[in-house]
Amino acid sequence: MEHREHPRPVGVRWFGFAAVTLLWFDVFLYSATVAVMGETFLPAGDRAWAGVIALSSIGVTVLFRPWGALLGGWLADRWGRRPVALLALAAGAVTAVLALLPPYAAIGAVAPVMVLVVRALQGLAAGAIWPSFVVLVVESAPQGRRATDGALCQAGVPAGLLLCLGSIWMAQSVTTPAGYADWGWRLPSLLALGLALLAIWGLSFGGLRESPVFERLRSQQRVCRRPFVHAVRSGWASILGIAVVTVVASMLSVVMLGGFISAFVEGLDAGLSWVDGQLALAFGATIWLATVLVGGPLADRLGARRVLLFSLVFLTASSLPFVSLLETASLLSIYAAMVLIGVGAGLCTASRPAFVVGRFVAAHRG
């Protein structure tokens, strides 16, 4: 990777951490409140069918994330990392619309259409995180701190999950069950306005500077005109390998911690409640976050590639014990399972930014 020639933008890693936290908070929040939203923004004739439609809408963000990554990567290599990062913030801030959107009973079919539009923008924003914020943070980091700073940026994923769980708990604490179902679930969505404030601050007050690596490319007139074509031609093997790594890591971490655990725990025939599932999920996210913060410096010391390979082996080897621990229906065993998945996901999350960014030349890194 290129050596840094300019001073590091002050606070860029913390800016990235805050942005990724809020973006992923929005992604997790929709999954956690989708059942209530279905009753609000869909016809009330058949509640079961409305629930199915609402749950299926979770996939909209998943479908749009790859397109957000491709478009964001192309723009990041043509325009720069900073403008794409600010666009991602602006797109993610649209989630706040859900807090103000009238119900289906008031505006009819416009309500579910608006929800789908918001979800699509949310997916585009989440997909654009990597080629903008993650690349910007790693490229701006000094030698010997690239994995540490990249890990801090990606620590926003488990931090977003914790913020989601905490905001839902607070909204439920200040409202009655009926009040939460009626309007209380809207309160956490207002936090999405923080993305808009970050974008304004970064655009107007210099809170987010361009990567020194991209500035050097631009000054030397080496900005690639066809970054996607060149990236595929020169690094197709790396792209394929990283795609496999991402799929494995997502299956064994984000999917399980993002919604599977609480539903699974509540469904166990062991007298465990929804609250037990949420607490187990929060515990797993805490282990995930702590491991990311430890894993970044570890990857700088041992090498991002070594830590990433170890994390993938660890996740794969612990998948069967993870399921076995859950099936015991013991709360202690469930927490032990959370430790396994949290440590594996944390090491993978911490080491991926520096490893992936280092695999490609700067001209088509996004």
C-alpha cells in the first residue's frame, strides 16, 4: 500500500465509526421493528399476510447493497472517497422519513411504496460504506495503524446493533405496550437524523477530508477512467476470494447476531422470554465489539491476513458447537455460544478492512 505523504485528517477514524454506527443502526432497527411497521404501513385486512409482506421487505436492503457497493466503488475511484461517503450519509439519513410517515389508513398505497424507497436507499448507503468510509479511513491511517483504524471504523457494525437494542428498550420504557405499537416505535428512527448532521458537518466545516492517497492520484492525473474494468482484469481472483470471505462472515455473524438469536431463544421450550433473547443478543454484540477493538491492533502486529484466516477457521470450526450450545436451551450455554460467534465475528470484522484495501492498487481500490 502507498505511504502516506500528507498529515492524517483529524478524527477521520472517529467520523467513520460514527457514520458506520448510525448506518448499521438503521439497518438493524428496521429488522427489529418490521412487524410493528407492517401493521402501520400495510392494509389491516389480513394481519398474517401483512406480516409476511413486511418481513419480506427486509430483503430489499440486501438486494440493493451490492448495487450500492458497485456504484459507490466506481464513484469513489472517479470522484474520490469523501464525496461518496457524504452521499452515503445523505442516503442513510432518509430512514428518518419512517418516523414521520403517515400510516396506510391516512395515505393508502403511498405508505408501503415509501417504505420500499427508504429501504432501497438504505441498502445503497450500506453498500457504499466499504468503498467510501472504510477505504478512506485505511488510506488515511499512518503506517502501523491501518488495521487498527480500519477496525475502529468497522466497529460501528456491532455498535449499531447495540444502539438499536438500547434505543428500542428506551422507547418501550417510556411508552405503554399499546403506545409503542402505535407511535413509540417511531422514536428510534429519529436518530437517523444524526447521519444528516454528520453529512452537513463533513461538507461544511471540514470534518471529513479526502484521502491523501486519492489526492495524490488526482494531483498526478492518475485517476482511473474505467476502474471497474481494470479491477476485474487485474484482481479477479482477489475479488472472488474476498466475496467468499464476506459471504461466510456474514452468514455466521451478522445473520445470527442480527435477528436469528432472539427469535430462536424465544422459541425454545425452556421458559425463556423475548427479553432473554434480547439480552443474549446484546451480550453477543458486546463481545463482538470488544473483539473488534482488540483485533485491530492484533492485526497490525501479526498481519491482517493471518488474523483473517484464523477468524475464518475459528468461525467454521465453532459453527457446530454454536448450534449445539443453543439447542441445550440453557441460558448459560446460549451466552457461551454468543462468546464463540462474537469472538469469531470480531476478529474477522477487525482484519478485513486492512486486508481488502491492501489487495488492490489505489487507482481502482474502491
